[in-house]
Amino acid sequence: MNADMGKNEVFVNYYAKWIHVYKEGAVRDVTMNKYRMTLSWVKKLAPDLQIQDMTRMAYQQILNDYAAVHERQTTLDFHHHLKCAVLDAVDDGLIARDPTRKAIIKGKTPREKKKKYLNQFELHRLLTHLTLGDSVSWDWLIWLIAKSGLRFSEALAMTPDDFDFSRQMISVNKTWDYKGSGGFLPTKNQSSVRTIQMDWQTMTRFAALLKGRPGQEPFFVRGRAHNSTANAILSRHCRQLGIPVISIHGLRHTHASLLLFAGVSIASVARRLGHASMTTTQKTYLHVIRELESRDIDTVMRFLSSLG
């Protein structure tokens, strides 16, 4: 890519072309938007920086300026999206040395995090508060995600044919493009293609709800489907019950957290959620795992004491 790029070129122009050449058509739209957002910040923070002047200090200053208005994790994501292009510029001979080496990631003090999941008692209250009538509604979607751990896009893409009532299983093999123009899309990754064992209560209710519906048509989608609408309805239920207000994605966190607390292995939870690896599950639910480890220490001590 250095055929029409020189060391005197402004770095932001190099980064824009790098995104066009290497990322357009190769990554999902949501990932592409992250690269474009990073580009917009480089335009703000270093609009005139030439490629040849991209030193360790210049790179660190960009990170510091970004970190001044973002939390550390967001700054780390920014660093990762920018670093790829910078290292390619090094390989292209446009930058003499790796300026990202030993980069220090800073960031604003994180805001107090809202609770992302419900405990078992709170979830029970939520599920009993839902109105599950004869017609499909957002309450039905809330129930399904809470019971299955599906992603919002996976739940929207569900069709009657995805329900195996005799084996009490649902099949996840597609998602719904709710952020775009609608229609089916592939799953997030290959690991997301899975079957999920369901409880008899859920399957009995959905058997009645879906009876006579076209097998290959998504039943939750009527026109445009917005995540904000589902979140608003879930929030209303939570406020009415006086329980923590969580998002639709928080139902997925609730599902996984309660399974871990119930003693289900990380491997089984990872498969149920469609994570690419157990590492993803461990990182996402580190707070639960630490709490379980504390509980395990007590169990170990009691066991050792019983040995005499």
C-alpha cells in the first residue's frame, strides 16, 4: 500500500486508506463502525501528524488525549484498532520503529457501573410479572431470552422451525439485522451456531403460541425491530417491581450468572451462550467466578476438616 504513500503523508490519510483496503468487506458492519470511529478521533487528535513523525511519544500523546475523555477499557479498544495500521506502516517502511511498543493505557475513572444482571429472586418476580397472552409480544421475547441466554439478534431471528418441541431444544443458526434494513444474517461466529436445551414449561408455552404459524418466518419481527423498544418495556417492568433496571442484554448476563451460581460448569455455559472460547466466558463473568471461588474455599476447608 506504500506505492502511493510517502513518509510525508499525513497519518490520518494513511489510516483512512488502510481501513478501506484491509477492512472494508472483511469485517462485520459493527466492527467496521469501530474503525471509522477511531478514524474520526485520529482526525480530531492528530490531523496534521505526518507518518514519519509517528514516534513513541507522538503515539502515546494520541492515546493520552483520547484517554482524557474516555475510560481505560475504551482507550484500550482505541489502541487496538489504531495499532494494527501503525504496525503495517512500520512493515511498509514508512515508520522506522514500532511506536506502539510499551504504550501506556490510561483513562478516566470508570463511572459506577449499573447492575447488569438480576438475582434468582428478582428474575422470578420479573417472569411472573410478564403478560404472556395468545399473541406474540415483547414480553414473550423477554421470557425467551431470560430462559435461553440468546442474544437479542438471535431471538429476533427465531422461527417456528427452530423449535424442536419433542426434544425440548431450540436451534440457533442465524441472526436478524435489526440495526440495518432487516433480514437474516449469519451468527456472530461459528461457535454461535448451536442447539440449546430448554425447560418443558417454556417449550409448552411456545408450542401453543407458535401453532399454525409459518415455519420459516421470524415471529418476533413485525416491520422494524428496535433494541430500544425492548429495553424500554423491560425497564418499565423492572421499575414497577422495584428491582434493578437492566437491559435486554442484561437478561443474557442474568441467565449465565445464575447458571454459574447453580454450579453449571464454565464449559457448559460457554457452549450455551455460543462463546467462541471459555476465555470469553471467564472474562465476562469474572465477578461471578471470584465469588464462587470464595465459596469453594469454604467447601474445601470443610472437606479437609472432615478427614480428621
